[in-house]
Amino acid sequence: MGARLKYAKVIDRQLYFEKGGRVQPGLENQILLPEEPGVAAAFLVLRGWSDDHGTCTESWKLVTPGGTALYTSTPREIHLATNGHIEKLEDEVADLKVEYATDDYEVVFSLDGREVARATVPVRVTD
């Protein structure tokens, strides 16, 4: 599978819509936490795949700095095309319990069970 992750954004849902409701340069990854420990505000996992054709199974997980999977998505079958099309996917996560805030959580993306990309996701306590 030669699919490429064109973009990946993990962002607080409310902040995403306040910033225009679209993926754009300068849109920072971040999950907001009202207090430590606590339940994170709802957030979105947005990504776009391209550069291949056929069908594959995509999944992702949010991983703590220590390597523990905090959340694992449900696998999803995606269909890719070679005509420059970007397959845009979006998941919303709500009610996720988070023990502590730090800048080095990661979202790990897999295709057909093989890790293909990672992105850093800061978890920040709101003021």
C-alpha cells in the first residue's frame, strides 16, 4: 500500500469551528482538558489520504508519552483513487478521560495493520 497521509489534524471541536471549520495552514493540533485529571473536551481527528488506489483498512490510536494507547479507533475500510483525489476522513471523540496534560501525546495512523504515520498532539489545560 503506497497511500500517503496528506494531512492530519487533531483539534478541539469548538476551536476548529471558531477557526473557520476547515483544515488550513497554521491550524494547530491540540486537545483541551478542563482540569487534570479530567475528561477532555470533544475533539476531532481529521485526515486525508491519497497517492494510491484500491481498498485498505485504516485505523488510528491516541498514545500517551509512555506509549499506552489512550484511545483506539474502530477500523474503517477506505477506497483510494489515483486521480489526485484525497480521501478525507473525520472522527469525533467525546468523554475521553485523560490523566495529565503534556505536549507529547501522539496520534498513530495504520493502514492494513501497519503503522504508516505519526503526529504530535499537545494536551493542554484550559484557563
